[in-house]
Amino acid sequence: MKVFSRAGVLAAVVAISTTIFAPTANALSLRQAGARPMEKLGRGVVAVRANSSSVLVDWRLLGLDPTNIGFNVYRATGGGNPTRLNSGVLNGGTNFVDTTVDVSKANTYHVRPVVNGQEQAASGSFTLRANNPVEPVVRVPIRSGGPIKFVWVGDLTGDGEYDFVLDRQTSPQTLEAYRGDGTFLWEVNLGPNSVNQNNIEPGSSTVNVGHWDGVTVYDFDSDGRAEVAVRISNGVRFGDGTTFSRSNNDHQFIAILDGRTGALRASAQVPTDYLSDGPLAARFGVGYLDGVTPHLVAYMKNRRDDGPFNLMMTAWTFDGNSLTRKWKWLRGNQDAPDGHNTRIIDVDGDGRDEVHEIGFTLNGDGSVRYLMGPKGINHGDRFHIAKMDPSRPGLQGYSVQQDNPSRLLEYYYDARDGKILWEHFGTEVKDVGRGMAGDIDPRHPGMEVWSFSGVYSAASGELAEPDTGLHPWPHLGLWWDGDNLMELYNDGKIEKWDWNNPQPTNRLPRLLTIGSYGGINTHGPNPAFVGDILGDWREEVIVTNSNYNELIIFTTDRPTDIRLYTLPHNPAYRNAMTLKGYVQSHHVDYFLGAGMSTPPRPNIRYVGA
């Protein structure tokens, strides 16, 4: 395919590579006034057998850890006393390769931080059972049941570690919650109004069909325990056995459930502006729209009889007792194209998140920040907002288009104001169904972006790989191996782009195949969840087995010297963990890639139960 480029600014940056990314001295003067309340996470210790004779142990560096923090690693074998494994305090990457382990016995690992030469309290522990297979996997048993599409994570119990909420694609649908070790907590039955599972106009309590979800998990009242937000209607039965009863099946409510019990804590009715056209399907996400308070953001649509869609967006807060709507935005006749994904991220640096669709952005108060429709942007299936160009202030966006009559395929823009920096056009109208952004080639400063017409340098809009037929499949990116380049999740495979020896999409070097460990994708080519939930800053992939009675969590088995604070303590990344829709990669709000600088200390404070 011929591609024509209209480019804006070409920028380049020379960066000095380093592997120790602790917060800088200047960043230690954290502005506690206005700091976001975020999870007080534990160390997330995890251990997997890297090969026949060694075990990789890794753990979290927390967002507010002191710069000079070090760690000691301890192992207890066969129920014995813990023994320190490292000879000197570990000050590099937060992982350790245990080469003296007896894998025929159970081994329990924990770490102790060391600050100013003083050993601190022990972390929580992780036990690798005797004769555990050589696999980069943590297996979590769950109840038998129907197929699973999505998993959400949150600290439901307040112990500092992530627990799981999942759906069952049954009729009626259900939600189930489990502790991180697989202990069952509760089930919610979504009732008779979840039987209609049409992917465009589903029932009034149906979740997780098409690009809809209608569920998310977060600590909305900042008490140290996560709640579950879900769209409900008449007939939903909560975890404590009570049933939500209303006379009109089309009247919908936003509900906040207790993460420990599944009981209803608060509910509020969805505005009825479009009730005459039936119930509204929903996508949920979380952002700090005022800078300090978690807000539930609800993207909701239904369809008029003549075909067009009504679009409503609302924002809500929960104070521990009541759920309050903060604003409502109706698209009406505004030229504001939407897509299948939402991004919630601060793009102007004021500490308050904005709400982004592919064709418009709303400020934290629900007012329009900018519209992309008047600039020739239409509906598209994928978009990304991240620090793609380290030399350019702020964050940048990359999007693809579906059947744009101008033949626009993809474009790159300033996420602060929507200014288009470059565009690529084809010779005919195309549906560009996928698009990815991430640093996969260290020869070019910043990230690369690609769909199906070549791999481009985001900063310049010029080809990073001259042969436009050679590119990774543009689906999901994640950080998995020991470098700071992004790897790729492609239909059950983790792959690596080799910029020195580029290959067609179906011949990329493969790092892992989930099917080799009994895993299956949970919907199409997608996993149930991707994100950093265990160990150091690299990401996990959650899938299920074919019997749907086990969560299979893939976690890296490769050591690294790169030291970064846990990604969920980055505000942009943690917001992204709450979003579903058509699943996309998560991004931090700093440049993470080859030649990166030390990321700033996050402006957060911990909450605790």
C-alpha cells in the first residue's frame, strides 16, 4: 500500500542510558498537598522456576520508597527457618536468582527492605510448592463455572495485595470475587436483564459484551479497600443475598458493592435523557478528575430506531456512604467522534485527569477541551496517549481510522490540545482495525507507532523500518523481558520485534506461548487482563484454562538490572488498569524505553485500612 505523509515537527533527542531509575533528589520534595490517595501496596513477592536449577524471585519497588532503599532476600525451605540468600544488600533491579534452591521441597520467600543500613520489617511471603514445574506461571484455583471474559484487580481486603473480580458469560451473567490466593469471596447474579447479550444493544444489566464492560474495581472512598462499581437494574442479586427490585426493567443504576462481601453499599439512577430508546450499554473507568478524588467515569450509549447512537458520559464519586453524580455530558449534535476505548490521563500537567475518546477530550469538570471531528477525524478502533517523544513537552496521541472518506489511515497529535502533528493517507478508504504505540526499536528516539502500513518513528512520522510489509501485529504491548523495550502480545503469544532482522508478522521471535501451559485467550485474541500486579515493574498476563476453574497468571522468569517503581503507583498507568472496552496497552505518563531518563517521583500518598 502506498502511504502519503503530511508531517509536522521532527524532533530528536540524545539520552544517556541507565538502569537504575529511582526517584531523583529534586523529586523527593513531593507536594503532599494535592497528592493522589493511592493503594498502599505490599511488596508483591513472587517466585517462579526459571529453569531446572534456579528460581527467580522478584518484588515491588514502591512509588514512595526512599532513593537509597536496598533489599535482602530470605528463603525458608521445607518449613524451616528463613535464611538470607544475598551476600550484600541488593540495590539494583528488584529481583534475585536463587541458584542454591532445593526444588524438591517447598520454598517460601520474603524480602526485607534496608534503609540507611537498617533492615526493616519483613514483607509478605510467597511459597513455591515442592517440585513445582519449570514455568513462568502462578496458578490461582477458582470455582468451576461458565466462560470468563474479563478479570479486574483491586485490593478488596486491605492486605496490600491484589485480588480478583471476574465475570461468567452465562445466562444470567454473574460476577465472582476471589482473594489473590483463590479464596472465594462472593457472587453477584446480574439477573434476568442480563440474558440479552447482544453486543450492540444488550440488556439493562448485561456486562462484557462487544466493547461494553459496565464493571470496574477501585478504592473509591480511599479507605484502603477496593469497591466494585457495576451497572445494574431490576432483579440483580447481591453477594449478601439481597435483590435489587424496581418496577421498570429499563431504569438503570450505578451501584457500588463492598469488595469483601458483594453487598450493595450505594446506588444512584442513571440519567434518563435517552430512556425512550431503551437501556444504555456502558464502559467504566476511573480517574482523579479533581486531582485528589477517584471518580467513576461512565461512557454510555443506546441506539435510536433510525440507526444513530445516543452518547452520554457521566462522572461519579463515592464517599463511603453515598454515590454522587458530579456531571453529565451529552454529545447531541457536537462533532465528537467516539470509538471503542476510553483513556483517562492528565495531559496538561495540572494534576487533574482528562477523559479522552478517539475524537474528543473532556476536562475533569465535564466541559469540552477539544473536538477532533472538525479536524477531519472520524471513528476509529484504537488510540494511545503516552509520552511518545521524550524531547517534546507533554504527552502525545496516536490513532487509527475506520473508513475515513479522506483516506486518512493514522495520525499523531499533541494530546494537550489535539493539534495534529502528522497524518498518513492511503490511496483508498480503509478500515484500519488495529494500531499500537511503544518503544520497540532503540535506534530511534522515543516510541514507534504502527498499524498495517509500516513501523514509524512517532516523533518524526518517518519509517523506522523501510519495508512497510514488515511490522509486528498491532495488538497489545507489554513489558516482559529484561530490557526496557516493549514486547508484544499476539493471540496467545508473547513476541519480540527484532529491529536488526525484521520478519513478517507471523515469524517474529517468540518468548512464550500460553497454550504450552494450558492457557486460553478469554475473548478472541485477548487475555482477561494485562498489567503489573506481581513482582517488579514488568507486567503479568491473566488467562484461564479450558475448564474455567483456574486463573493462569503469566509472570516473567527473566532477571533484569532495571530498577523502576511499581507501575500501579504511576497515576496514568493505574487509571488504565481500570479500563476495558476493546482491550489496549497500558501506558505510564513518562517515557519508558531505550535511553529513558529517571522518571519523576509520583505525586501520591498511600491510604490504608
